[in-house]
Amino acid sequence: MTLKNHLFTLLSCQPLWRAALMISVIAVIYLATTSQAYPVPAAANDKTNHFIAFMELTLLAFLAWPGARLLYVVPPMLVFGLLIELTQSFLPYREFSIMDVAADAVGVAAGIVIWHLLLRKIVLVNSTD
């Protein structure tokens, strides 16, 4: 089996991407609600962290469900980001930030662009073979 075939097989492994998505969601919830300093390396700018997290979540969602329409991925991602901020507004060591929600939305948009320009055709073509 060639490296290209291995890559196609990996990209088409929906159970793997679904597990990765669930683990990522749990990690984001933990990081968004913990009172401790970030236990993982983070960007100096919090908005960059939001952007990267939601780009990753969006890509994982599309890898987990390659045929999903935008309607089934984008609203849940945006609602998730908003719910995180609303939850943070009730925590004494966190605060609500509309700019974080905006960074989440830009991350979702970047994930959509990457999916449609780079990954979608590879995954969908391979899944029909």
C-alpha cells in the first residue's frame, strides 16, 4: 500500500475523527472553564487560541461526517462558542467576550475553507472507491 493510499485511508476513518472531535470538545470545555493557568502551551493572544480551536473543531466535524451540509456543522459550532462564553460569564475568574465569539466564527470559516479547498474532494472521492 502506498503512502497516498495510507493517507486516504486515514482521512476516511470516520470513527477516528469522531473520537478526536469528542476529545477536542471535552478539552475545549475544560480549558474554557478551568480556573488554573492553561496546562497546555497556548498562543500569546487568546483570540488566536479561539481561532485555532474552532478551526480544528470544524475540520474534525467534517472529517467525522464528510457528507455533512454546512447547516449541520456551522450553527452547532457557533452555538458551542456562544455557550462557552455564556458559561464563562457566570464564572468569577472568567468573563464573556463577544470578540472571542467572533474569533470562534472566523475559525469556523477558516475550517470551512480548508475543508472545501483541500480535504473534501480527497475524502469524498476515496470513500466512494
